[in-house]
Amino acid sequence: MAFFQDAESFKTFVQLNNITQSEIRVIQQYYKQNQHYECPVIVIALFAVAYGLVSIIAVVGNSMVLFVVKSRKRMQSVTNIFIANLAFSDVLLGMFSTPFHFQSALLQRWFVADFMCKVAPFVKSVSVNVSVCSLTLIAIDRCVAVLLPLKARFAKKVAILILTSVWLISIGSALPEAIYYEIENRFMLEDLTDGKVCLPVWPTHKFNISYSIVQLLMQYVIPLSVISFSYIRITQRLWQSTFPGIKSGLHRDNRRRKNMKKVS
């Protein structure tokens, strides 16, 4: 995205370089021809419909999950509590993040309320952290159930305490997005008008790198490692196990063969 700080800086640039109106039009044409984000109207319409459906399905579908778990006590198992927590984080993402990020990426400007510039990235980060942590907890719970079936699993109170900790950690890790995302007025070269953009203004480049690494570890590396290990162990245990019916049938056939040998 090529832009000046404001209209005055562009006028100063034009005056200092003696740029004519025809040259400005040539610059605009060249600029538009080299924009990687530009695409046909039909593609934009399809993306808009797709994002709209994703947001609606995320909100409606996950709200139904929350209603079922809340209204039926027999559905309030530890695993379902984790699933409900995952559903709630997805509802937040569909309501307060996805639509706003889509309009910003599509229009290359920020047309909604200024405070949403901080809310949308913050909610996105919190929701993603909570979602991956919920998936990780579900994987651990299933792994314990398969590998240690006689051992007590998470109690409901323990599960709620764990989820509370997950939310607190997720909110804490997402605070930099709420603090450093800001609205800036920029001069857009493609149509020679001022516009608002929502951008992170990090205090230092080192802070940006450090924060990105922390988010990468929390949202991808650690959850992926734990989930992969859990399901690999589950697969190994199931692969090595023999079903009781098959085992007893094999034992019966072997015993019958031995008896036949004795008779003969």
C-alpha cells in the first residue's frame, strides 16, 4: 500500500518535484496496475459472501452448541465443557473480529468505529489462543481416557479452573494488540483522498519480533506438538490393542486345535 502521511505532504511532494496533473494520472495508472490486492468485482463479491457466511455460521452454529450444553445437564461433561469453551471463543471471533478484518483488507481502509481498531485485533488474538488451548485440552483429556482408563480424569471444577487460567493468559498475551493498534490518517495515492487505516504501532522493532515469536509459540508450535503427541499415543495404543471378542475367539480356536491333536 503506497500512501503519503496526508494530503499536505502529497501537495508538497508535487510542488517540490514540479509534477503535472498528467504525470499524476500516469503515476496513479501505474500504481493501480501494480497492486497485488486488486481483483475482479466478481471475486470480491464471492469473498464477501464467503466471509459473511463464515461469520454467520460461526455465530449461529456455535451458539447452538452453547445452548445444548447449557440446557442439558447430561451434556455437561468435562469434554463438552471444553467444546463449549471452544464454541464461545469462535462466537466472539465471528462477531467482533472476522467482519472488521475483512472490510479492512478488502477496502484497504478502516470505515468502522475507531475503537474497533483495538477491539478487533484484541478479540482475534484472544479467541485464537483460547481455541487452540481448548483443542489441546480436549486432546489431553482423550489421551488420558485411552491410555489410563482407570485413572480419574479432569473433574468439572478443575476443568473450569483450567479454562479460567486459559482465558486470563490469553487476555494477557493479547493486551499488546489492544494497546498498540491505532487509527492513522493516510493519503491514498490511488484516489488522492485521505483515509483511515488501522495499523499496529509497536514501540520498537525488537518488541514486535519478540511478541510475534511468543504468539507463534502459543498459537502454533506448543499446541501442535501437544496435540500431535497425544493423538500419536492414542493411535499407538489402539493399534496395539486387541478387541476382547477377537482375543477370546482366537483363544478358543487354539484350544480346539490342541484338543483335536490329543484325540488324534
